[in-house]
Amino acid sequence: MISPWWAALGPVDIQVSCGSGEHRVRWADGTPHALEHPDPEGELVVAALGGDATPCLDLLRTWERHCDDLVVLALGPRSADDLLMITTAEIDDLVDRQQPPGRYRRRMKAGGQFTSYGGGSFTTGRISGAGAIQGRLKIGGVPARLVTEGDPGRHELLRLLALSTPLQLRLSGAVAHAWSAHGPHGDRADRAKPALTAALTGRVAPAVARWLDMDFTQVETALHAGVGWGAIELDGLAAEARLKVALPVSWLAWVWAPGLAVVDGHFVVGVQHAAWPTAQVLALSAPGRDPVELTVRHERTGWSVVRR
Amino acid sequence: MLGRRVADSGFAFAGMLAGTYRADSCDRRSGVRRLVASGAPAALDRERAETYLRVQAEAELQVALGFLRGEVFDILEWRQQRAEIRPIRQDLSERWLSSGWKVPREARPAEVCLLRISTLGRALAAAGAIDDAIAADVLADLQAAVAIRGLIPAERLLGGPMRSLASLYFPAQRLVRAPRPTPPMRLIPAGTVATCAVQGQRLRVYLGSIVVDGQSAALSITARLVPDRIPPKRLPVPWQIRNDCTAADDQGASYGIHFSGGGSDDHWRGHLHLTPVPPAGTRWLDFSLPGTDPVRLRVDGAPRNLPMSELSLPADEAADRYLDAGTAELLTAGDAPDSEMDEGADPRVAWAARGLLGAGVVGLLNPALRRLAAVATQLGLQLPAPLDAVPAGPLPADWLSLLARWERHDGPPGTVPVAAHLPDLDGAHCAISELQSSAESATIEVHARGWPEPGDSRRPWRELFRWTARDDAGGWYVTTVKGWSFSEAAADLTLELRPAINPAARELQVILTGRTAEVSISVPLDWQEGL
């Protein structure tokens, strides 16, 4: 593929309370950028030497820690409609209940929003951009006790996932890319084959359900590792039908994450070239047929075919 | 010695039926006979098994989210019916409704989904097809996935590291591989009956065995009111025993005592715990019970040297053993619905069997599956597809003996102060302090070190350890955990043995089966006067 995995994904902005003001963190080109922090590396060195915490940079670091974390695919959305309902306030509440009294200070801002204090904390933000989700969101501090014991990454990851659906999809895409043939972990993806197969199954099946009105149990998914885009074949009829789907992990990054899985009745199996908001894709009109080239464009209501 | 008979008697479970055992060695010092399985275990496709489990978890999540068609109703209605789940936001509910998401009509679909994956993960781990850690991870991930979607209360995410939640379902995660305690556990058979008086009420007390394991010392005790008067409505007698009982040793040191246990209005069983622990070199302890002379128990004797045996189990038959254990449970439980399931639902062993079949761990003609099919036929249960295609096989002789005596009420009344160790097994060191028999059943008191922390209290330790017994008259016995206490990797267990012990039996082999081996001890049934 010529285009990078994120080429069909539009930018997403998050507003983060950082220092004394509201900062913007923009996800673009496959990774988040702290727009008000032109020298993040330098600031990280200063922070490591005892300087003030910078929530914007904390978010970047958390992203970096989890952009190849397979747990993202286990917890994250299976489709754009699959909404994670837990909020950062709930996570903070749960974390609070685990804390010995006095370890964390927390106060309520006017308007009922949280601000938390503690090492590695994020803060409030507002999401805008391609996701078009408005609302006040907040990620609280990662408790020191959980950082030093057990599995702190899970709580940190939950906070990241609670930011917004568009970011969840982008993070999932990043993880899928990391474990695809051309990703940084592609050479050891065999070891993660069960988790990757499950991740693919959990996302292909809802898409197929929408495409062909089939039941989840009628879909059999396998990882495709050879040349070409894979295969989709239908066995049997009606209730006895079985749809056998073989797709590479990269399908999750290039196709599923941008929401391209099903466009105008076509099942997209690959992206040939993309420059958001347009993309040239390979798509099937029905199982067993050869894929056709389509040009699709992202509009307000989602992707649609603009040229066949 | 019964240990040898284990290898030769055509024992029910698959490894035994295969007859692939040979005597390997006999430790002359300990007298432990060791038998090993011959033949290399067949390779399991672990990747296939893990993939199957993970894909099943995905399927269960989809079920919980409502992708499956069928008998469904509105997810919004479902959520609003359950007060413990917070109201969903209007925008979300609208998106759900517009997308047509439905959920199967189940009481708590996400809970059932978790239970199914827990069962499947346990079965695959017990079969050796996946590691315990993977099973725990998959369950923890699914639990987190349904929690963050609001399908179970968010509080379920509590508990520190989320994987510790899964360890509740997988006690192996918390198995403490404790070394044999130093100094070693001391077991002293007492077997003494005394009559004392509490608040004017005569009480018969049986002092069984003392177990001292370095950190605790406990004397097993059974007490029964002598029915010569109506029991007064006062403090329960065990509390009076605790208040009025004292102990002192030959060095003049005195000990505090507390009682743990339970019972009915006129009959109690439990332990008298001594504080501090009597030091090594203590020769005797005098227990002063109210209304009678002190009862002196010697504590400087050697533990009983009863015949023991060890048997390694073939790894490639772990799935069969797991299924057989579940089938035997089903056989003895009859068609009573599982308390964790809706009435009429498939028994959990069927879930496990279907999973093991789907993961390629067993085939349709697997002997353990055939035994399950036979038991289902006997109980009139319809197994779900594809298990309904499994041909019924013969029931093992052990199971037939179990059924033959299941309703008998002719157990010999009495007690045996066993006070003997079993060989170590999978990091656990167990001692049997006492065997008590009644007409209906029998109980075994066990003290265990290196014992896993109880997780799923409904079936504690089921996947790791299983207790059974066999007598020298050809009878087989199964156990259920009737009571337990746990502290710092040590546990006291009360196991109920059923059916009632055959009065013709003269020896009972008590068997502890782990994942890789089983150990046993042969107890002569020299019944003492019970209460």
C-alpha cells in the first residue's frame, strides 16, 4: 500500500487544561501532537528533573505506551456504534475508592467538573474535529499506588479510551498497524495470532452483519497472511450459510478504523490510496465476486461512493 | 496396600482405563510408592485453543451487546429495568435504538457471558491446552469490556489490578507454592472421649487429632449434648467451651483457646485453636474442660506411618480427567439445576465439553465425552449440539459402585483419628486429621499448607484439586467441601464423603488429585467410639 495506514483518517482535536490555560492536542498523521508544546522532548527532560507536570505531554506519553497494546483491541470499540459508556469521572471515582485517604486531593470546579491533582494527571478537554463530538471530558491522575503495583496500565488505558470514540478508533488503528506485516511488531505477529484473530473477528462480524444481514455466528474469520487482500466466500444458504472471511490485520488499520468497512452496500477489503477525505478502495459487492475499484469520500454523514 | 490396586483395578478415569502405568520406584524412607505414566503426551494445538477462547469471548461480547438475532427485546428497556445500571444518556439510547441493537432475553446477559467464558477458560486451562494466565487475561479483558460498556456495574472494575478480578475465577493464579514448613507439621492422634458439664448440661466431647504446623495449633473437637435434659436457652455451648476451657503443657506454660466451627442445637464440630503454638519438645498438653478432670494429650509422639502412594497422570488425558470430574458431579447431583444457571439450562460440564470439542482438545469419540453422553442419557438430559451426536459409552465400574450405594444409610458410626500426612502435590502439603462416619455420609478433616486462596467459593479449588476415596470392598466415594477456613496459604477443610462408607470396608484410600499427579493415603478403618 502506498498511503500510510492513517491516510483515510481525519484529524481530531482535544482541548486539554494544561498549566494555566486550555491547550490543544491534535491527532493527525497517525499520532497526537501537543500544539502548544513545540519542544515536547525538552519539556519531558525538564519534567523528569522535577519540573511541573504537563498534562498535554502526559497524554502523548500515554498514547505512546498503548499504541501497540493489544489490550486496546480487546477493550476498544468493535464499530463506530459500539460506545464505551464509562466516563473519566467514573474511573476517577473507582480509583478514589482504592486510594488510602489523603493520598490524592481532588476538588470540584464550578459547573461540576473535576480537576484532579497527582502525578501523571490529564485534565479536562473538549473534543472537536472530524468526530464532531462536543462535551466536557476529563482524565484524572494515575494513582501512584497503581503505578507501582499490579497493572496500572489498565487504568491509564481506560482513561485514554474514555476520551472519545474517534480517538478510540484511531488508537485501535495504531495498534492494528503495529502488529500488521509492515508494522513494528509485524515480525512477531505470529505470537499474537490468537488475539489478532479475535480482534479481527470482533470487528469483521458486525460489519458483515450490516453488509449481508447475517448473524455473528454465521461468520468464520481467519487472518490472511499471504499476498493479495484475502478472501470472502459464502458457503451454504439461508440459516445454514457460513461466510468465510480471511483478511490481514492491516484491514483493521486501513479500512475498519476510518469507518470504511461498508460503504454504499460494498464491503471494502483494502485501501489503494487515500488522502482524507477521499480514498480509492477495493470493495466487494457480494461474497465470492472480484473486488472493484471505488473512489469514496467522507461527508457529514460518513463515507459514500463518488466514482465507480 | 491400596496404592497398588489403584494401578491395577481399572480405575474409572481415562488414564487408568488406558492402563499406561508402571511402578517406578518406592521411597524406602518414606514408604511412598510412586507410579508414573508411560508414553509421551500428545501435543495439543495451544494456538488453536487460545484462538478459540478469544473468539468465543468476542462472540459472548457480541451477544451481550445484542448483535445476535432471536428472542430479543429492546436494550433500553432492559437497561431501565435494572436499577443497578445507571440510566443511559439520551443520545446514546437514540443511537442504539436507531441502529437496532438488541439483546437476547436473558436475565443478565453479560453475567452469563462472563460465566461461559470463565467455564471455557477453566476447562481449557485444566486440560493443559492454554496457560492459566491466558485464561485469566481473556476473562479479565471481557469483564472490563462489558463493564466499560455499562453492561455490568462499573464497580466490577474495582479490585486494584484488573487481572486480580480474573484470579477470583482462576485460583491457580494465586496458588502459593509454599515450601514444607520448618519445623515440619506435627500430627498427633488423640482419639479421646470425655464428658464435661457446661452450665449444668452434660456434654460428650471427642478430642480427635492435634495439628501443629509452626504457625498454628488446632485440636479437632466434636461435642454433643447428652440428651438428659432440655437444653437451656443460654450461650451456645461452643462459646462456653471457649470461655471455660484452658490448656497447659508439661513446662507449666498455659495457652489461650478459641473455637472455630459450627453445628446444630446439640451437636458441634470444629477446632480448638491454641495460642501460642506449643514449642517443639512439648511432651504433653492438659486440656481442662469444665466439670471434669483435665484430659492429657501427649504431643511428642511420631505421626502415623500409613501407606502412601503417588501416581503421575498423563498430561494428554487432562481434558478427560476434567470432564470426568464434571460428569461425576453431574451424576451424583442428578438433574438438579445448577444454582448458577436458569432452570432447564445446560449443565456446566456440557459448556466445558462443547468448548473442549470446539477448541479441538477432544474429539467426538473421546471416551470422557461418551461417558458424559451416557450419564446425560441416564438422567434424561438432552445435551446441546454437537454433543448430542456423541455416542454413549459404558459407565466405569467406579461410577456404578457409586450409584449402587448412593442411597444407602448403613455407614458405620465412629471416628478414626487419622493424623497422617499425604505426599506433597502441586505445592500443597496436606494432612488428614480425622475421619468421622455416620449412617448417611462421612467427613474428612484436612489441614493443608500451600493451599490456593479460595476464589469462586461455590466451587473452591475444583480446577486444581479434587478429593475422592476408594475402599477395599470396591466402593468409590466423591467429596464436596462442606466447610473451610483459609489463612496465609493454609486451609482447614471439612470434606463430606458420599455415599456412606460401606460397613464391610476395612481400609479407605483417600485420594487427592491434582493436575499432574495424584497422591493417596490408606487409612485402616479402626473405628473408635463416636458421639
